[in-house]
Amino acid sequence: SQTIHQWPATLVQPVGSPLSLECTVEGTSNPNLYWYRQAAGRGLQLLFYSVGIGQISSEVPQNLSASRPQDRQFILSSKKLLLSDSGFYLCAWARDKTQPQHFGDGTRLSIL
Amino acid sequence: AQKITQTQPGMFVQEKEAVTLDCTYDTSDPSYGLFWYKQPSSGEMIFLIYQGSYDQQNATEGRYSLNFQKARKSANLVISASQLGDSAMYFCAMRGLSGGSNYKLTFGKGTLLTVNP
């Protein structure tokens, strides 16, 4: 069966510091991968998606970037965090664009 | 563009009763998929049920069923025999499936369901 791992679970970072959140999927190959952000009490906003290694599409301009160095690895990064980057970040995978997306447990990011 | 509207910020239901969570949508895509997710207080998003726009029958998954009314553009989630563990935030989402669609899932703002003993 397929599993998705996302870490860390919680993170507290100072403004201006770098960020790296990692997501890996097991039990499948060439998945579609997604990064979402959820503001408090709100629905999810798609940040990035990837249909293959090195292929990244950005949905909204922002202070973040994503990379997919391996087939089942998806990384969310920032060089300098802003206060507005605080939130709950979720990674998800799907077999293809017609299939349901399955989410990791999320990372709660607090910027001080 | 796609839009999901969940008009119920919060709902209460007694244990063992059924509850309907409302979802209406708007899209210009001729083919699309509708999803429901559950988010407990721990934060993870749990996929519950899927309905394709061309599916002839309403989707069912255990105690979950989707009341799909295409002409009304509604995709309500029905939870039968509510359990205390059903207390969570519920999100309706959709994605276009036509060739020009991107991969974006559009989410509603959610409904917080509380199951009372």
C-alpha cells in the first residue's frame, strides 16, 4: 500500500531564516505531488504541483519554492521566511490528475 | 474558474443520527470530479468519497454517501449513523478533468461537524 511521510510535524522559525520541508511517498511510482497551505480556519490553497522529476508548477507567486529531486520526493523551501509564511503545510500525492489526492499529516509552521 | 461553497460553518448532530453537509459548486469544465475530505483536530486530511460528473449513480463509501444533483450543482455529503469520531472539519473540493484543466483541487471553506453523545 502507499504511504506518504511529511516532516517535521511542527516547526518554529525566526523571520528571515531558511526553510526546508520534506515529503516522500512510498509504494507507488511517478506520482503527482502537491504542496498546499492552510491558513487558520480556512480551506487549502495549492502552492505547487509536480507531475515528474524536475517538473514544478507554481500556483501563486510567493516567497516559497519547490523541488522534486527524486521521483517520490518533494521539497518545499524558502531562503528567507516572512511572518506571512506561517500556516499549516500539507503534502499530497495522487496516481494521476483524475485520482483522489492523499495527504500527509502536515507541518505546522510558526514564524516568530 | 472553479468555486466551492459550503454555507454551513458549523453543524451539530446527535450520535447515531444522520447528517447532511451542503456543498455547491461552479465550474466551466464539462468534466469534473467532486471530493469530500475530513480533517480531525490533529490536522491530517482524510479522503472520504469521490463523485465524477458523468457517474450515473451517487457515490457511496460505507456510512458516507454523496447526494449529487448535477442540475443544481450540488454535491452534499450524507453521513449516516453518526459517531463521536465523526466530529471534525469537512471539506468539499473539486477538480476539472477536461484536457485543458490543471491539477488544482479547489476547496471550500469547510464545515465543522460536532457529534453530541
